[in-house]
Amino acid sequence: MELTIIGSGTGIPSKTRAYPCTLVKIKGNHLVFDTGPGSLRQLFLAGVTYLDIDHLHYTHFHPDHSLDLVSILFAMRYDTPKRTRPLFIIGPTGLQAFYEGLLSVFGETIKPKTFDLHFKEIENGEMAFDDWKIIVEPLQHSIHSIGYRIESLEGKTLTYSGDTGYCDGILRLAKKVNTLVLECSFPDDQKVDGHLTPRLCAQIANESQCGRLVLSHFYPVCDTFRKNNKHLPDTLKGIYKGEILFAEDFARITL
Ligand SMILES: [Zn+2]
Ligand SMILES: [Zn+2]
């Protein structure tokens, strides 16, 4: 299993961080989690095209996590060579309605002509595929927000939070996972409801006993906080003893 952080930023423009998008490769399958604006191009820069994507997953439908679904479907319709493999789109309750809404705006331009589109809404529970399974839990963010745990047949495990506050759902998804990717939106003294801070991330990593913590989804204010707080890594190590990585765009980790 290989993890690539495609976009480590948020809905606020940053010179160094693209909008949220994460790629997981398992045995040649490309699983994409969230596609904020510009993700199609970011994926392309990472060597992944509209032909390669197997499963698209959404954690919630805030525009910064979902807007490039439009660009992806548009490219799949008009670019050549044509995509013929089916595309699976997985997301929380409201996924189908979200697509219907996009259709009412963009019409035929995002309707596939050469392949089948399959939607699967999931609120919690498991879905098994040939080489992996996903486990989903509701998280504390917007209505119907979910997070994902991916387990390969070889027993490698990865959790991706999307946006969330501290909640039981993320603890269950993260329990003893190999690699835990958490959103780390705001500094500890500027906590916003439905989002995490560096200390909360370390706390979740410690309580879940994960093997490695990857922090991503940094608002610019959190980057500034990190820059001005050189002791932050030591502070976090005091809470969680495992490996802690601060994600950059295109950071790649083999599990
Ligand atoms: Zn959000
Ligand atoms: Zn977000």
C-alpha cells in the first residue's frame, strides 16, 4: 500500500499547499479520497490521469473537498483516449443528490458517455473489494461527514480523517492503524468546532495507538503557528511517542 498526499491544504489559497486530495495505491488500484479544486491537475503531476482513477471517495461535500469531481467527470467525457472502465464513487448520505445537483448545473458535460458510473452511499460499516476493504464511521464535522479506514489483504492499514473534530468515530477508525492521516486545521489556541489542532491530533494518535501519525490539511494560520513555535514537534512527542510527519504536497509513504 502506498499513500501520496496530493493536496495538503484547505479551502484557503496557499502558495505551497493544494486543496485537499489524497491518493492510496493498492496493487495497481488508484483510490482517491476527496478532490478539492485543482486536484485533477495535482493528480496528473503525481502521475495519475483520469484513466487511472479506480475509486473516488468523498468524506463530505464542502466545496474544498469535492469541487473537482466536476473537472474529473468533464475530462473523462471529453479527453482522449476515452475511459471505458467503470468508475466507482463512494461517499456519505447525499452523494447521489450531490451528483444530481451538479447535473442540473452542468448537464451533459459531466455525464459519462463511454463508461458506467456507480455510486455507493455509506454512513458507517464496511465495503469489501478484491484487494482491500474500507471501513467507514461518521465523524464530527458537517452533517453526514465520514472518515475511512483502508485495509489491504496483506494486512496494511491506513486511516484518512477528512475533516473532523475529536470524536469516537475517528478513534474507532484509527485504532492500532499502521498510518493515521489526520486533518490539522488550526493552532491549539484557535480551535474551531469540527476541526482538529496539533495537540488533539497527537492525543488521538496516542489513544488509538497508531503506528505513525501524518498531519495534513493545514490552514495558513496553522502553518504560521508552526513556523513561530519551534518546540511544537517536542510538545507533540510528549503526547504521542510514535513517528509524526507534517505532510507536504506529493509526500509519499510506503506502508
Ligand atoms: Zn469541511
Ligand atoms: Zn476541509
